[in-house]
Amino acid sequence: MLVNLKSVLPKARKRRYAVGAFNTSNLEITQAIIKAAEELNSPVIIATSEKAIRYAGIESVSQIIIGMAKRATVPVVLHLDHGSSFDIVRECIKYNYTSVMIDASHLPFHENVKLTREVVRYAHKRGVTVEAEIGRLAGIEDDRKVRKTEAIYTDPDEARRFAEESGCDALAVAIGTSHGAYKFKGKPRLRIDILKEIAREVKIPLVLHGASGVKAKWINRINKFGGALEHARGVPDVLIKKAVQHGISKINTDTDVRIAFTAGLRQYLAQNRKDFDPRVITGYARDMITRVIKDRIDTFGSVQKA
Ligand code: G3H
Ligand code: 13P
Ligand code: ZN
């Protein structure tokens, strides 16, 4: 069934598990996300970034996801990831998204609050939930590059004021993760101390972006079959579990999905040199994505929480 964040996140925060948000831009990834969630009886969030919307076309991608979500045996949220403007929010709501993120985290505090509050007012009137962000992650924030030196941890006191003043339903915080496949140079580290303080101050569900695990098993498979991904490193499961214990209840994963897809494609094509049926080739990659998403859902603790 198609639902918004309100039906899945507050419960998760209370019972200390997290709901996975997985990015999609096509049919096969969407199928893999829903299959994994159904097999584990877990709620799930399907997210499209603005780039994904531009790639697939909002009409096609929203219809595919909504059709599948309505038929799914588990709660499914259709969510805009890193929305950068009121216009894209309006467009997504027009196409029946049940949830949007407005990411004005690059703006000064008051401007971030102001834009988020306007979006909240518009979205709530239409039964749509809103995620916002405070603090900045290194890496890619929508189409902008944020340099490591520009990344700022979320201030707990600002986070409380932001949540109160904006009225958002979920709040993304910056505690040391970054988007993409190259998250840490040295030992992976998250500021769980900051997260604990934020969780004391902010009672709405908290969101962790840039949370992919980038596991060696998949990177090695890509490299074995012709890829060249060196020094890729993600957030270890133990840190994810700690973050969930301390208030994170929505976890975003895109890179792991991309890695599973690429590993599947590379392996299949290398081992089956005579095949050229896209359904078989992408079907194999789709199965790899399902496996990875099931592993993520298990780590987040949302198995049997549908
Ligand atoms: O948060 C970033 C997501 O991984 C989306 O990436 O803008 O390339 O679709 P994208
Ligand atoms: P990863 O790049 O770690 O998968 O993060 C994705 C994300 O935060 C999407 O909003
Ligand atoms: Zn993100």
C-alpha cells in the first residue's frame, strides 16, 4: 500500500529500528526494492532524486512506482530525495508523491526554516509529509558538490529550533557520513556523541543520508569482472546499528544499489558472452540489488515491521 512517512517513521523511532529509503530511476530497481521489502515484510521508502526524475521522466517513473506500491503487501512511501525548490516539490505532489524532501541545508538557518515551513504548509494540506535537512554532508548534495572542508555537523540546539519552527516530519542530520562510494580515508567514524545530543533535543524521526555500506564483497566483484573502483569505502554495519539505537529512523541508500547493479551486469556479461537479451542481463543485476537491499533492511532492523 502507498503511504506517507507518518505511517512508518514515528513507530520506527519509538521502537528503535530504521526504515530504508532506496533510490530508484528505473523499473528493475523499483521491482528489486519492493521484492526485498515484501520478502522481509518490511516497510520501505522509494526515493527519486531530481536527476532520476529528469532521467526517467516524472510521469513514467511515478506511475511505475505508484502502481507497484499500491499492489505491494507492505507499506511503501514514494519520496522526493533532496528536492531543491518549491517547484520540484509542487511537481512531485502533482504526480502523487506521498512525501518530499526539501533540502535547503546550504542556506542560512532562517532561510532554510522559511522555505521548509512554506513547503510543509503546502504539503501537509495535501496529505504529503516533509523531510528537511540541517547541517551539510560532504560529497554530492543534489547537483552541488560539497567539499569535505565545507561539511558541517548538525548543531543539536539548532536542530531542535529548526524542527519546532519548520514543522517538518523528519529531519536529516550531518554526523560524518557523505554521499557516494568514497566516504572515509582512514577509519570510518560517525559522531554518535552529536547524534545522542540531537536525539535528546529533537523528538521527530531523524534521517541518515550517505549511509551506504560499500561492502568489499561487491567492490571486489566489480573489479574482478573489469571494473576499477579503488579505495571505495562505506559505513560499516556496526555504525549503522549504533546510529539506529540513537534515534536514526530513516536511512538512505543509493550507492549500494548502484554497486549491486554494476556488479550484476559486469559479472553476467563477462560470464555469458553470447547473451544479448536485456531482460536476462538486467534481470540478473536486479537479483543482485534485491540481495543487497535485503541485507540493508536486515541491518536496519525493520524485518517483520510492516
Ligand atoms: O543524495 C544523492 C543521491 O545519491 C542521488 O544521486 O542526484 O545522482 O541521482 P543523483
Ligand atoms: P549513499 O551515497 O551513501 O548511498 O547515500 C544516498 C543518499 O543519501 C540519498 O539521499
Ligand atoms: Zn542524500
